[in-house]
Amino acid sequence: MAKENNRFQIGEIAKETGASIDTIRYYEKLGLLAKPARSEGGFRIYSKAMVDRLRFVKKAKSLGLTLKEIRGIVQCSDEGLRPCCDLVRKLFEKKITEFETRIKELQKMRRNLVSLLSQWVSSKEARNRPFAVCPQIETKPKKRGREKMRSL
């Protein structure tokens, strides 16, 4: 980056962080990044602190946090390290629970797809069955022994 007194234009921090210019502007609009100073020519000028903040936002997103949650962390950080870390701990615990639920849902969907694949309807057989669009999707997966017990 062409750094003059640790001042960066939007294109420079976009290239440095891998965030698009539109994303950077959106984060400004949401309050995740402070409104930058402007050059005499009207260009946005960012400090090194804003580059670091943008990296923080990207890392937090990669951990599954929403922009709303990240904004809460950013706002909480003004209150000090302890309240901010307490908030992050609660958010991480909540995310883990959400991920575990989602994993179970995905595993169930996978089992259903495997079951449907094992019951694949040949095109010859499909012509003899009523279906709206595709017999492969409209076929109900057969319940296996363990799943039959759960449904009782």
C-alpha cells in the first residue's frame, strides 16, 4: 500500500484486506467502521486502525458471527476488555449450540438423500407412477429400523 502517514484510500485497504469496496462502504453504513476522513479531492482516507478493524470484522464473520453481533462486540469494546470478552463468550456458546442443531439437521438431510438414492426409480418405472415433477424427489425415503423406532 502506498502509505502516507498511515493514511489509506479505499482501494488500498480493499486490496490489503480482500474486502470489496462495496463491502467497506456497507460496513461504514452499518457502523462497523467509522466514517473516514476525506481528502481534499473527496476521497475516503482510512487510518491503520480502520484497516485493523476491517480485519477484525472479517475474522469475526469467518467464525460465524453476524454483522449485528459484530456491531454489538465493537460497541461493547468501548466499555473495556472484560465486558467485551464476556459478550464474545456468550455469543460463542450460542453459536456452538446453533451449529450443533444445524449439524443434526444436515445429518438428517444426508440420511434422507442416501435413502432416496438407494430407492432410485428407473425412468421405465417412473412412467408407470404418478408424479408432479420428478419421482426421485417425490419418493418418500423408507424408514430404516432405528428411525422406525423413533417415530413410534
